[in-house]
Amino acid sequence: MNLCIDIGNTRIKIGIFNDAGKMIHNDAFLTMDAINVKNLISKYKISKAISSSTRKSVSAFEKRVKSHVDLLRLSHKTPIPIKNLYHTPKTLGKDRLAVVIGCTKVYPNTNCLVIDAGTCITYDIITKNKEYLGGNISPGIRMRAEAMDTLTSTLPLVEPVYNIDYIGKSTETAMQNGIVYGTLLEIESLITKIKQDIGEINVIITGGDAPFFADLLKTKIFVHSYLVLEGLNTTLNYAI
């Protein structure tokens, strides 16, 4: 059994995969201290583990995992089953790397655009030949709301919600529309641009805000909540 750990900006997701590559258990936690590593490893007879992190300080948690099982930390030096064409692989977010590797497992032999809608919104492209082309990063919807509140003296903090009327009739709805419609138009226009340049491509959305956008986007998309974990498991089996 493999233990895969995705340490994001706000939550920690774990996935346990059997020898056939099927995820048999998953969970999410707000803090690393909430994860009972010893019990998980004992209950599922974990033989090896892998982690990726968007945080700077996870050494104490990783040390706790290593005390029970061999742990591989995903880095730019880790052997991976794709060709990475990113010019600065050392700076590439490991969640972004894992998510495109996950695409090669879940959506093989196809061009894919993965939109990870979380604290930030990341856009990443991998070809049917397993070549990672790169992508973009922009603020997530809550980051946009917080930025307007923090960086101005009069604008309030609003909850990002979808309003049918795209023209705001109050400061609150004007901000909500700027956040939500602005993000939707950003996503839709980028999808259009990529299809013009690359051709047919699967569009997959993942991350905490994936359900919010999935119902609003006009483009046909696939929703997959565990692509990072799938990518971590694929990498672990490839590297070890």
C-alpha cells in the first residue's frame, strides 16, 4: 500500500492506494497534527509514502512519517514519468507537477489542461505525448476578495458568490461580479486560446473551488478532486 500526502496552502489531503493503483481511502485535514500517521500506516499496512508541499515548513511532520515508513518528498530532482519543459523546474510548485502527472494516469493519451482552483488558480498543460508545457498562475476568488479589502481603504470584504445579474447594483454585488465573472471570463478565454493553439484538449478542474466553477463554466469540463494524489502515487511507483 502507498500513502500519498498533498500538503496544500489550506488543507492536507491524504490518499491510500493499493498495489493495483486504486485509491481505497482518502481524507482531508486542516492541520498536520490532526493526522494519526502511526494508525494509518498500521491499519493499511503502508509500505512506502510520498509527499508534496506548497508550504515552507513541513519537516517536523515529514520526520514523523519517516519514523514509521520510507518517505519520498517530491522535488525537481525526483524521477518522473513525463518530460518537463518548464524553464525553471526548481521553482515549479510540486502540486502543479503532481497534477499533470495525475492526468497521464486518469486521462491517458490526450492533451489536457488542468485548472486547479484553490487559494491560487493554476493552469497547466500536458500533451498526449506526456510533455509538460507549463502554465499560468492567478489569484483565487477568495484571494481577490481579500486583496480588494486589504489594499483599499473603503472597499469591504465580500463573500464571492455568483449573481445572475452581471452588472452590480451595489458595491457588494459590483465586487462579487468583478471577482466571479472576471474569473469565469479569464478561464473561458484561456481555454479558447489554448484550443486555438493546441487543438482538441480535455479540460479538467480540481481543487477546493472546483464544484463552484464546474456549474458555471460553459465549456465541457471534467471534475476530478484527487488528481494531485493520483499523480503522487504514479510518481512513487515510477521512482521507487
